[in-house]
Amino acid sequence: MNQGNADNQTQWQTWRKACQEMGINLSDHQETQLRWLYEHLLEVNRHTNLTRITALDDFLYRHLLDSLTLAPSLPTEAKVADIGSGAGFPALPLAIARPDIQVIARVTLPNGTREIPFADFPLGLMSPAIEANELVVSVRFPLWKRGHGFAFEEFARRHGDFAVASAAVLLEMEHGRVERGSVVVGGLDSRPQRPKVGLHGRQSSTALFDEVAAACDGLEAMSDSHVDAGYRKRVARAMVRRALERARGRVATD
């Protein structure tokens, strides 16, 4: 590792400690996503003037930390709008740090506006669902009810690597029955996917969680030089199963 990379690593570590002191706890995968956001911003900024804040130290504190100060204190029953989010702040860091939040991006065109559910925003790796003449100007965050359960699980080959597979789960429950549920699997393909199993109205049980985990076999998965598609799916099943259990354990019972 050369001196420049070592200095950058130290800056990221110091910044992450600052986040923890503010109650912002990020997983390794979330940090990797934020690092990619920085690299991608630098690349795009070479030909499109999105921001004057490009030095790493300034980016970490004036863009990322400033955006993430909202993360621990967002009310559970509120809608948050990001107005004028040209370079994606605070929308993108918040969406990364709070996967429980549903984000809707609003983009402007020369002759009007349109809204894109954030689930449809990534077309693939480094490919957002906006045209060359469009600009993201706002996002909305419809939040889940107070007391919902949440969990995020991931598996990577090494610290800081992109996940071989990950799972994000949200659950609203009443008397052991799922009133609202969301399961999203990442890492299998170029964009997140949802197992095709209905949760609403069903009793949370080992059988239900096993069914949801098994549905990962029906998702698209890629093979690369490190792991094959079958292995990714097996890891996804384990991550989904674990995330469902953790989310259920976090549902408020009062």
C-alpha cells in the first residue's frame, strides 16, 4: 500500500469513528458503497460540474457526515424530502446508511418532471435510470411505523470487499402476524432483487422464513472469477434467514 492509499484509509477510519460517536453505525458494505460513491463522483465531476467539494477530507465531513447527521434522528412516521439534490446529497448517503427507508427520486426534464421509485433507480452497475438531460432534484422518504423490526446481513470474502450476498429485512408485526414486510437481496446480480414470497397476513414462523430463504434460488445470480452463481445463492439464503430472525427479534412488543 503506497502512502497515498494509507493516508486515505486513515481518513476513512477516522471519519467512521466520528460517525459512531454521532450514533451512525455503518456496516463494512455500507462503507464500501460510500467509497464507491466518492470515486464515482470524482469521475463524473471531471466532465460535469456537480460539486466543488472533491478533496477526500472535505467530502467525508462536508458531504457525507453532513448528510448522515439526519440518519439517527429521522422520525419513524414522517416523510422527508430532499430538495435540489443535484449531486445526490443527502439522498444517496441516507439511502445507503438507512436501507429501511424507501426513497423516491424526483428528476427534472426540459419539459417537466417525473418520479422514479428508488428500487428502479439503479439499472445496473454504475448506471442510474436517468437520461443525459435529466437531473435529480428531490427525494422522498416514506418511513415505516414506530416499533418495526429491521436487520441487514452480508457476507464478503475480505473486509471492505463488495458482498458476495447481502439481505435487508423490514417487518411490521401484530400478534405474531406480518402486517408489512420487505426483503431485499443484494450482491447476486447488478441490482438488488426481492424473493417472490408474500409475507402480508402470514404468521411469522420457521416455515415461513425457510420459504423466503429458499426463494433466493429463483433470483438471478452472476458468476465471476471468485464465486459462482450457485454459491452466491446459498450465501443469500443464509443471509435472508439470519436477517429475518434478527428483524423479528427487534419488533417492539409494547
